[in-house]
Amino acid sequence: MKKTLFFFVILFITFKAEAQAEPTNYAIAINNFRHFYNRIEIDSIFNQFSQVLKDALPLDKFKPTTLQLKAQLGNLLKTDFVRYANSLAVYKATFEHNIFLLNISLNNNNKYNGLLLSPYKEETIQQEPIDPNLFESPINIKTLSGNISGSLVMPKNVSGKIPLVLIIGDAGLTDRDGNNAKAGIKGNTYKLLAFELGKKGIATIRYDKRSVGESLSSTKESQLRIDDYADDVVSVINSLSDDQRFSKIIFLGHGEGTLVGMIAIADQPVSAFISVEGPSEQADKMLIEQMKQKPKFIADEFKTILDSLRKGKTTDNVDPALYYIARPSYQHFLMSWCRLVPQKGIKAIKKPVLIIQGTTDLQITTENGQKLKKAKSEAVYLEIKGMNHILKDAPADEEQNMDTFSKPDLPIKPDLVSGIVDFVNKLK
């Protein structure tokens, strides 16, 4: 990704003036760019270049680089205006597989004078108030495939070492705050959890999954395996090896993050493991159960794809209705995911374990938590009444339950925080 991040030439001056409203010609230009980019009409984009930009970035260089970018990031889903000044407009560009800032400059003839992709950082984080007793700082860890970017929350005025909880995120394009724009999840779950634990004297690290937010990776989707996410966790742990601020490190996996944590915890200097809304069955079994709600021909095709994956063979011809879970480029990841047996994984952990399960989680039902507890009899089991998958208070009614997924200000369940704090404080 590093090679393609700055694939456009930037030929405009920096901001000095006060930001202005979005000009109409820039709104048209960004919409045209998105249209041509998604349709892979690269010549049409190039035809909108000024002569200066054409000279700096000829078509024979622009075309292959843009094709590579499209393969890595997918379609450009939406562009949100951020600011404009001195002939430069900045947009939040939400691609299928990542989010960037897209900077655009136009000349007097409304031709592109410059285009630049730059890392995106959620600006609202700096605007939202944080508890005055907490301190939040960015972290950036280099990996073999790129970098992992996240946030460390620490209580202020700490005397002595304190415990640290590493939050391992759920499935999909989940960022450090627990949000997933593509899935419509805007609950700020991990951010809220980090602040609440910080108030109780527990530090946290949360991070953008690879190829999400500010975490960049050269790994293509077709190359991705669930073990890669575990490698990222190990990279974070290795970065803390000489950090004397922490008395102990605890993994907290949420959803798919519990599986990632189970892989990563082996031979790591971790004091305990917390499973929050973790699945108890192999992914293929759970997905087949979910497919029962789909038309029979879709469910049958998915079963055929899984049967092929069990034999180590992928399927190229896939119904578009199954692309969200079984597109060809995702099948190798699906294969690696399905081979994991959560009950065996949690049983193998040689550290203290806390299993947390909400009673109104529509994705991971209470049966999952109970099965994990049965597999790890010595684990502490905490069942929280009325807690859904994003750890908030919600009824069992599906519509009202899912409504909480888009409410970032809705607090997480207090019982969740107290349960984690109690478990952590009892660790030796």
C-alpha cells in the first residue's frame, strides 16, 4: 500500500486562509472522479488533468498505479467534504477497504491541478471532550506488511505500574473505536470502553485493524488470513516488551477478536484473557445456520463453496448475493477462519479466563458463552442481562437492537465495565 498511497502528484500550495464552504465546481469534480474511478474509466479521469499534471503524471504511469489502487482499496463508496481553502479541497474518501483523505486542486478551467491521497485521522476525536483525568496518545507500530496505528489511554497522575488491556477488534473493517463504516456500525464501543476502564485505573490500547483507518498493509485481500491479524497483535505486544508502566497485560477479544486472541496468546507475556461475545462454534457451522434465512438456492451455493474450501479449493463463479462473505478474493481468509475451533482454543489457554456474554446479542447468542464456559470450566463466566453485540443496553427486538449500532453516544453496559475491573484487579 505504501507504494500507492501517494500515487497522485500534488501540485498545489498549502492552507493559509480560513476554510470556506465547498465550491460547486469541486463538488462536481469529486463526483466525476468517483464515477470514473468506480467504473475503471481511467482515461476519462486523465482527460480531466491539466497539462501541468499530465506532464508530471503521464497516462502510462497513472493507469497501472490506479488499477493497483483499485485492486487494493475497492470502490470509492462516498466522499465527505472536510474543508476548502486556497484552491484546495479536502474530502474524507471512504473506500471499500480503507479510508483516506482525498485532496483535490483545480485550475481556472476546472481541470485537476493536483490529486493526493493522505492518511485519514478521525478529526472528531480531538473535538470530543475526554475525561480530564485521562490522557490519550497515538501509537504507531511497524510490521512486516506496513504499520498498526492505535491509541493508548492512560489515567493521569499514576503512581506505580498499572494493568493494560489490549482490545482486539471484531470482524470486518473495524477501526480502533469499534466502528465499521461499511457495515453501518458507529457505536464507538471500544472508545467508550477504553475511557471507562481508564477511569478505573486500567490502561488500554485499541487499534485500527490492518488496512483500516491509519493502519496500512501491503497484504491484498486474497492473501489475508486470520493468522495475519494474530501477527498484528503479537507486534503490539512486542512493542511493549520494555515498557515499565504496566504491571500486567490482558487480552480482550471481541467477537472475531476472541479467535484472533486465542491464536496470538500462545507463548506471549500475557496475564489473562477476556472473551467478549465470542463464538463457540466453527465459522462454517455458524454461517450455514445463518444461511437458513436466505433463499434455498443461495444457501445451497454457499454450502457447495464451503465443501470446496474444506478440500482446499476455491470457487471463482460466485453469486453476487454471496460476495459479502464468499467473494473469490475472500475465500482464503474464510478457509483460515473456518478451521478454528473456539472451544478447543479457549481450553488451551493456560492463563485466567473471563467469558462475557450478553443476553440480547442477536449475532452471538448466550448458548455460545455457555459452551465456552463448559469447554473452560475454571473460567469466570459473566452473563449480562440486556447487553447486545456492541456491548450496549438493548432489547431482544431486532429493529430496536440494531438501532443502537448507530448511536455513538449511547453508553456501554456498566456491568461490563465492573465485571472487567473486578476480574483484572483479582489477577496476581
